[in-house]
Amino acid sequence: MPLKGTDVVKKLPESGKKNCKECGFPTCFAFAMKLSSGGASLDRCPHLSPEVKAELLDALAPAIKLVTIGTGDSALQIGNEEVIYRHEKTFLHPPGVALLISDAEPESVAAEKIKKIDDLKFERIGLTLRANLLALRHESGGQSALAALAKKAHDGTKAALILISEDTDALFAAWDVCADRRPLLYPVTKDNIDRFIPKLKERPTPVGVRAGSTEELVPLTARLRQEKLDDLVLDPGSRNLTDGIRDQTLIRRAAIKQNFRYLGYPTIAFPCLMAKDPLEQMLAASAFIVKFASIVVLSDFDRHTLLPLLAQRLNIYTDPRMPLSVKEQVYELGEPNPESPVLITANWALTYFIVSSEVEGSKVPAYLCVKDTEGLGVLTGWAAGKFTGDAVAGFIKKSGLEQKVKTRTLLIPGIVARIRGDLEEALPGWKIVVGPREASEIPGFLPGFAAKLKQQA
């Protein structure tokens, strides 16, 4: 459990009664409360002894370590989660989806997969959804094959990399090729940990720790922590869905509920080793995204199997306390011209997608104005005072539409017809037309409406 402010204050100078204000807070207790909530750093207190500072740093550290794989814009951050259940607060760092490439596969297949990791991406709610990693697996037997594959992946994509080999010499050779990309090396086991430690001290990078069970992970992570090496990703060795969900849940509960540091790391799951059928792999990956894996590795995917998984990940890792919304702006649907219709709606994501799809279905190019209602729908936004005549008029004035359209006619949702009068007063020179109450009526309404606008122009 997170350390409480009342526990922190007891560790401060004079048991929290010094109140020197040198930290910038009026009392030690105020400083302690900020520390416990992550709103201040220990460096602000100049009177802490090194021993107490180290103790507090460890106690205040996240229950699950934040680990970064890769570099630059393609870096993947995993871990640092704070809760067991999403409704308690939110999940913070979406799991990485990895595409497996074996060095025993034909070169054409490997090249296709390297290209796929960049090409398969989807726009949703103003976000780009995509897989995150290439998992390069050594299966060919030759020590140079994995290094050659790593070189191709390094040159062919900016995606983060996982290097997988039971042969540590082959693994280290591949690591030499792509060390600048901060790959995840897998696996560290009880049999090879002594070879890994000096290499990692010389050139730190994240590693995947594998054992035969959750319990067997503990001495391995304890050893690595003792050596000050803790950019770790855990694999309890589960190779079927039932054991996998059990182990992932045990690790998450131990880290967050018991604050058990030796299991306080992100995890990896291998649906690619649990099923041969791609659909079964996707179903397993879907379960692991909910139950609590930080990386899922798949042997292959296409746009039809990947998109549902990415959409699920987006939904699970969206803050349940905040409505899903799109950016306030004017969206051009089709190729609108100065005679095209202008519609207005709210920025709740579901509203936007329904309305925009119906407009596109009408085959009428249009300007769709999306007003910021803080993620509320049209009627709820009106009731909350965020989709009123004055608010909509202010948005239209600053949108630049007056310079783009000739007709200056604004189509408003029929469900808020009552704002028409306020809009006409606030937007002199504009004609306000009440449109359909339901988005499903737009395709039948918009073509005729657009034809009338063209005649008026």
C-alpha cells in the first residue's frame, strides 16, 4: 500500500516538528502530505540523513517499477500502475503489443513483418493506435542469425525491440547490433543470471526475468535488485491461459496490496506460445490486457485481428473518471467547398463518431463543428451550460468559418432547437436551421438541405 503522509512525517527531522520551512511548505506535515501524494520530492528537505532519505525513497517508490523499452518517440513505458481494478482509479501505461519474428523464418516473411509493424496503424478519436514492439526470436541455431535479424529490424523500423534467445552468446551478439535502441533482453534465468549481471552493469538495458513459477521469480529479482539492476519485466513461465491469469493476478496483488518489492515489476505474456491459431492468440491477448500483462507477444496479426485488440486496450486504459472526447475544432468531411453545409455537435467521442459517420454516409461534403463540452453529449452539454447559444456562437466566431463559407447557414441538432433564438442574436448574418433530432436521420436530410444551400449561393 502507498505510504501515508502520517507515516512520512514521523521520518522527518525531529519527528516532523522541526517546521523550518526551508522545503517551501509551512510545516513538516504539509511537506509529508505532498510527498506521499507525489507532489514534492525528498530533495526539498535539506536536513534528511542519507539513511532516512534512502529509506523514504524506497518506501515512496511506485508499487510497480516504471520500465522504458526503446528510445525516442517509439519508446514504450510500462508499469507504474497503482491499482488492482480500473474503477478504483485508472490504469496508466497501456501494454505493449509485440509481433514475433523468428530468425528461422524466410527473409521475405521477416521483411513483411518489419514493414507491418509500421504500416498497421489506425486513427481513432484523434489518436494513432498501433502495435509497439518487434520480438526477435533465436531459433535457427546459428549464433549470427539473431544478430542479422536484429540488424534488419534496427534499420527497418523505429519500433522498440525484444531480443529472445536461450543462447546468451547469440543474445549478446544481437544486443551489440541494437544497443542504442535500448532493447529488452529475454530471458534472464537462474542458469544464466551470473553471465548477465556484469554485462548489464557495463551497459544497462531492460531484461525479462523468467522462472518456472511466481515463487521462483523472487530469488532472481532479489539478486538483481541487490546488484542495483531493476529495469525488469517478469515472466512467471505460464504457458496456458488459466495459469497465466492466475500468475498475473498474483504478481499484481503482491505488488500493490502487499507492497512486495520483489514482484513489483511489469510483466510479459506469450499468447504466441499458448495457441497456434491467430484468433485464439488474440483472445488470450485480450484477456491479458485486462488481467494485467504489460507486454503481449503474438506470432502474427492483420488489420482485422489487431484493430479490436488495440480498441480494447484503448478502452481499458482510458480514465473511467473522464469522458472520452475529441478535440474542439472544425472537421472537414469529404472535400467541402464554400457552398457546403455547416453542422455543429458536441465533443463526446461517441457523438462525434456517430454524427461524422452519418454525414459521410450521406455522401455530402460538409464542415462538422465540434464544440468542447468536456466530453458530454449534446443534450447533457446543453443542460450543463456548455452547449448554449452563446457558447456555440463564440466557437463559430473564432473558427474561421465566416471566411470559408458563402451561405453562413448553421445546422444545429434538433434536440437542442431551443438555442436557435440565442444563436440568431449572437451570430448576426448567420441563418440558424434546426436539423434532425437523431443522427440516423442525417443521410435522408442532408442531400436536400445541401441542394437548397447551393441554390441560395
